[in-house]
Amino acid sequence: MSETTVVERVNPLPAPLRQYVDSPERQRQLYKRTMLIVIISQIFGGAGLAAGVTVGALLAQDMLGSDSYAGIPSALITLGSAAAALIVGRLSQRLGRRTGLAAGFLTGGLGAIGVVVAALISNLALLFISLLLYGAGTATNLQARYAGTDLALPTQRAKAISAAMVFTTFGAVAGPNLVNMTGRFATSIGFPALSGPFMLAAAAFIVAGVVLLIFLRPDPLVVAKAMAEAQQADESLNGAQNARVKEAGVHKPGIIVGTTVMVLTQIVMVAIMTMTPVHMKHHGHGLGQVGIVIGIHVAAMYLPSLITGILVDKYGRTLMSYASGVTLLLAGLLAALAPGDSMILLVLALALLGLGWNFGLISGTAAIVDATTPLTRAKTQGAVDVLIALAGASGGALSGMVVAQSSYSTLSLAGGFLSLLLIPVVVWSRKKKA
């Protein structure tokens, strides 16, 4: 009896999966196809997430009549994102990326429709519920970055993450810059102007979900799990112990440091970004100018991704985590010191804020992927993204209160210095690894 036959009996696989497990060439082809489908979905998903970023706080300000509660939409969106991250992660672990990601985007589309209706009838309860559902779309947009890593080699992981993220830029930058156009469309059919971007979000999230549901086949995570199971079966036949193999594939300090980097960058980015539109409005900037600043900020969050991915793979997760902390500090200092009527300095501050977040997200995500195996990866990733979303919710909720009680400058300074905490955490991780 051949060794291949023995492995098949120990770990039987359906024929469609076996052809990928046995063929590195098919794995490479599926990796390329997966990246293409994820990229297409990310273009639409990016357009969907921009609505909440650009006009969510302004919509709440209009409906609630107070700056103190302007951070509530961001908090609700990120709380919804937290719940969705857990559900999407567990769905993906059990049924594959296709089911989990499609369900998340479609739920986000439903939430965006609810926001439009709530704005029309001025119903706060419906607005809050819909923003929670809308958060599923933003969570899924981030979760999709993991799909590109399922079949990537260790030296390709950061580049795979960045490739998925960079194409989010096309939709994410277009969204804020379509604020005036979508606003005019909304008013032309009898809806409030601020509901227009959420109309775009509804269509974009739904299209992203349908693309994944139809075309993400075979599922990359299902194939990766099959490959991991076949490898474990083969190693057990050669005398290796499965417990030792599994233990070797999980590096807890790596999970801790990756999570911490992403959590801190999320808190800082969401807090400052949430209150920037309100800060600009108080200094006489119009909705179009707000759209420009946020559009450039979102571009800086995603557009540098390909270069960031190369840097993370070449120079390591640690160095780029340090770069994230320093860049966010510069962003906070500039936002705090810039005159409120200076578009140029606000644009630069928000661009640095987005870039620092980009460094942190890609280096942190790569660390999480390195520290897990396909057999538990999606579930772990979902749990990590819950913490990231809760961090964003805290930053969004507290940002309005901080500005109301002190100033936008105080918020920006606090965020900049908070980002430096990730450096001692990364140093601790390196000592643990040693």
C-alpha cells in the first residue's frame, strides 16, 4: 500500500479539494483567482464604508442637536462591527470565507437602507439599529483582507493583505467625494441630503456580497484547511505527534502583539477622524471640503498598502509597528496645532493619520496570520477584529465627549501620545520570542 493511499484513508478528502492539496500549481492559480475576486469585492466595499466615515457624525448632529453625541454613530457602527467580526469569523471558520464575507456585506447593505429610511422619517431608534447593522459591512470589509492570506506563502502574506486593501481605495476615496452628488440625488427624490451617501453604501455593500457569494469558489480557507489537515496526517505517519504540530503552529505572543498594534491604531484613528468633520464645520468649512479631507484620509489608509506590504515582508512586522506609532504621533501633533481654517494642514494631518493606521493594520494582521494555523485562523481573526471594533467604538464614543469638554486639539494630542504605547508591547513580544 502506497504512502499516498494511507494518507487518504487517515484523512479522506473530497476530490475537488484533493486536486488542490496535491498540486502546488493549482494552489497558485487559486490564490490568484481568490485575490481577483477579493479585489473586486473590496472596490465596492470601500465605497460602502465611506458613508459612515464622512457624514455619520453630521447626521447625528442634525438629528440630536448636540456635538456631545456626534460620536454616537461611529460608536454604534464599530459596536455593530464588533458583533459582525465575531459572527463572520465563526461563519468563515465553519463554512468558509465565501459564506462569512457575503453574509457580512449583505447585512451591511440592509443597515444602510435602514439609515436612509431613519433619516427620512427622523426616527432615532431606527437610526441606531440600522447603524449597528451597517457596521457589519465595515467589519466585513476589513475581514476580507484575511482571505488573501489563506493560500499565500509566509513571505507573501503582508503583500497579500496589502493587495486586498489597496483596491478598497478606489471605492473608499470615491465615496466621500460623491457626498455632494449623492446628497443632490437624495434631495431630488425627497430624502435628506445626508442620507445620499448611505444610498450609495447600500448598493455598494450588496454588490460586494453578491460578487463573493457567486464567484469565491473554491473557497480559499476550505482549501487551506484541507492542506493543513493533509500535512498533519502525513507528519503523523512519519512519527510526528499532532499535538506538537498544532502547538508549534500557534504563537501566543505574536497574537498579543498583533492585536495590540491594531487595537491602539484603531482607537487613535477613529477618535481623531470622527471629530474632524465636526471640527471643520465649526470653522466654516463646507460639506464638500469635509469630503475632500476625509477622502484623502481614507486614501492614505489604503492606497499605500502595496508599498507597506512589501516593507512589512522585507523589513519585518516589528519595524513597521514602530513606524505606525511614530506616524500617528506626528498626525496627532499636527492636527492639534493646525489652525482650524487651514485646509492644507488638516489634509496633511489626516493623511498621516491614515498612513499610521495603514502601517499598524498591515503589520498587525501579518503578525496574527504568522501566529495561527488554517485550522483555527478564521475564528481567531474574528475574535481579534472584535477587539479592534470595540476599540474603535470606545474611541468614537469618547471623542465627542472629549471635544465637548475640552477641545479638538486635546483629543488629537491624547491620541498621538497613546499610539506610542504599542512600542513597549512590541519590545515585550520580542523578548518573549527570544
